Amino acid sequence: MNLLLILTLGIGVAAGVYLMLSRDLFRLVVGLAILGSLANMILFMGGRPGSLIAPVIEKGAEGLPAGFADPLPQALTLTAIVIGFALLAFALVLAARAARNGADPDRLRASEPKPHEAVKPPIEDW
């Protein structure tokens, strides 16, 4: 089961990177969403998702029982979901604004300063 999940995550990461390397703005945002979700799944896998023992110390016990579910990856995953959602919302707004103004990747690349230029060119008013 773990091998199948690892292979699925690997294929998903490859698909997300492939989409992010595309020149299409929509594919870039979809690739970002896929990579964010898969990063959460990889982080969640670190917490033994198959374990059904709650990470609760019983009264009078010295520590957690063996084989418990680790709560730290679960907490980190919840935090990463919120951060990933904020990043995706920002990327969607940025992509919508760029698409509305007819942003062309070649034109955007040409507006960047050259390595030998000391001063950046003025910012275009959108």
C-alpha cells in the first residue's frame, strides 16, 4: 500500500512540475495547486496515517503507547493547507489580472532588466 501511495505521489509531483514549467498561465496555476496538495500529502505521510491509536496519554501512564499517530505532521499539514490556499488564491488573482490585460510571457520576460543593467525599467501601469 505504501509503495503504491509513494508511486502515486511521485507521478503527481512530476505532473505538477511539468504543468508549472508550461508557458500557459492556467497550467501554471493548476500545477501550483497540484504541487501544494501533494506536498501536504507527503507531509501527512510522515505521521503514520494507518495508525488508529490516538496520541493521548492515559491517566497514570508515563508516555504515549507504541504505534500512536504522530500529531505533529497533522498540525503541520493543517497549517500548510491554509498557507497553500492563500498562495493559490493570490496566484489566481494575479493570473486573472494578467489575463485580463493580455499578458504575454515573452513581453513580461522582455520587461525584466538585463543582468548588466544597473537600474530596473519603470513599472508599466496595468
